[in-house]
Amino acid sequence: MASSSFSLYPSLTLVAFLLLLFPVRRTAGGCYTSIFSFGDSITDTGNLLLSTGDSCLSGRLPYGETFFGRPTGRFSDGRLIIDFIAEAMGIPFLPPSLRGGDCGGFRRGVNFAVAGATALNNSFFRERGIDITWTNISLGVQMDLFRKLISFCDTESKDSFSRSLFLVGEIGGNDYYQGFLHWPFQEVKSLVPHVINTISTAINDLIDMGAKTLLVPGNFPIGCMAAFLTYYENSEVEDYINTSTGCINWLNEFSEYHNNVLKQELNRLRYIHPNATIIYADYFNGVMNILSPANSTRLERVSLAACCGSGGGRYNFDGTVNCGSENSTACDDPSTYLSWDGLHFTEATYKAVAKGLLEGPFADPSINKACSSSNIGFVVKELTINVSKAD
């Protein structure tokens, strides 16, 4: 038996040697063992469909036609950003939490995101004259469902979640969308601190439960969405349309305002949680890069009109004839469109954004880089423990 006074330094030397002998793989595959996701329709893989049934348009074709060949409850023609991230990690597509199942089925992750979800609770809007009727599963409720799952499955979260990736958002888009439909601009802008505080609380709680790596997306450039372009089409606001991109300037500036406040809050959280990796996911520039004339990979025919919609108007969007409804029509090639249904993007758009998150430059650090650091730390810990046991 080795002496109890055996120095730690030889063990660390052995660890370093073993790391050289068996280098850590520097891709997302095999790094994180599970993914847990929270948010709205940008991430929902079927929860709204499960909760509302046949009335949910994402449960009808042409939703899902590009990749799945059938509707799955995703608000797109195919895969979402979360699907591409899961694929890169070798993790199965995340099951929607409302599907249920035994605890073993959740070991690789669960998706709590619900289309239409707001960051703020429904009561917040009800007190201000807006009734959110389509779902009551706000971000806070999603967090409560996560806690119940942990309790039910008796998960030792501090260990189990250290090698999980947590996707917190995108969330807040529906809060602002409802605001723009009912309130003046300054009142909508006043929502931003409330939304950011709710996101921050969720991040804090997840870290307290054992989360080590969190991916937190900002808002998309909503001024490029067909729904907003249609709603404000006759606006006489000066400098309304960006001549280079075709997007609404002031709406995109609002998105950037939200994102800047979020990034400031993430910096504060990084300071108080130095052992956690909090990655900002730049959804805004991920989309703007597709539209930029300077982008050498830009498709020649990127359209801001919805691929699937009413079949008329400049942007093929009409709130009374939504994609999936009886009189809607879909384009022949969604990959040449930015928007799928006016409020959500095509699989091609999501794929481009996901690539920028995995490899950079639209995540800092990129998921792959964060994965490498996390993986090295995990291997060092495991080898150190094993060597210590051998001693």
C-alpha cells in the first residue's frame, strides 16, 4: 500500500502525461452528455402541440416537410438551432417535456420550451390588460417543471449537470411582440429590464442546481421578420427601411438594446459565478450575416417574405391566414428564404446560425471551444481521482 504522505505532484505529472497520450477530442461530439432547454417557439420541439392538440398549426403540414417529412410541433420547415446543436454533440433530438416518460428517457436531456411562452408570467400581462391565452408556461413555470423533474427522478444534480449544456432562451420575443401590438414604444422598452431580470434569475437558479455550461441567446433582428415588416409596412417613420438589408431600422435597434442589456447582465453573472461558463449566443448577427451584402456565402435570392403564408402581399404574411391553415401556400424552396412563416425562420437559416454558434464567431466562446475546455477539466478531474484512488 502506498504511503499516506505520497506527494500530489507525481499524480499531476501522470495526469499531464495521460492527457498527452489520450488527447481530448476538440469537437462538440461526446463532450456534453445531455442538453436541457428552455424558451419559446424558436426552441419548442413539440410542447405546444402536445398541450393544445389539433388547434396547433405546427402540427400540420407543411411544417416539418423539409427534414422530417411530417409535422413534429416545430415552428419551421425542418430542424431548429437546438436540433443542430444536439446532432453535433451526438445527442438525440430533445424530447418535449410534456410528452412524459420514465426518468431514464430524460438522461440525455429534455426540452421545456413552449411556443408562445413569455419570459414574464401571465399575471404580469393580465395586470396590464393583455390576456395570454395560448399558453401559461412562462420561463418561471418551465423552471418549476424542471425542478419537479429533478425531484421526481431523484437526480443528484450537482454531479449530473456538470457535463450538461443548458440552453436558456431565446426568450422575451413574445413579451415584446405582445407589447408592440398593444402599447406605445416606450412602454414596450420598459419591459426589457423585467425580461432580463427573469432570465438572470433562471441562470442563477440553474447554476445553483449544478449547471456549469449555459448558452444564453439574445434576440433576433425582429425588424427583418415578415410579420413586423407587414405590420409596419405603411409606416412613415424617417429612416424606416435599411436599404442594404430591407429590414426595419428602429425594430432592429430595439433588439440590439435588449441584447446589450442582456450581455451586461451576463458579464455580472460571470463575475459572481467564476466556475460556470456562460456563453452569449449572438442570434442577431447570425441572421444579419445571412443578409449582409459583404457575406461571400450569401444566397443570391434571400427573400424577407415568408416562405409559407397567405399567398399575397409583399411579405406573404397575413395574421388571418397563417401557415398551416386551409388557404395558406408554401414556397417551392425554403432554403432560399430567411423566414418560414413570418415569425419563425427556415431550417436553412437555423442551420447557418447554429454553425456560427458551434464554430464561431456568433458565440463567445464557441460551443466547440467551451466543450474542449470543459472536457479537459473533466478528464483532469477523473484522472486525478483515479490516480488518488490508486495511491
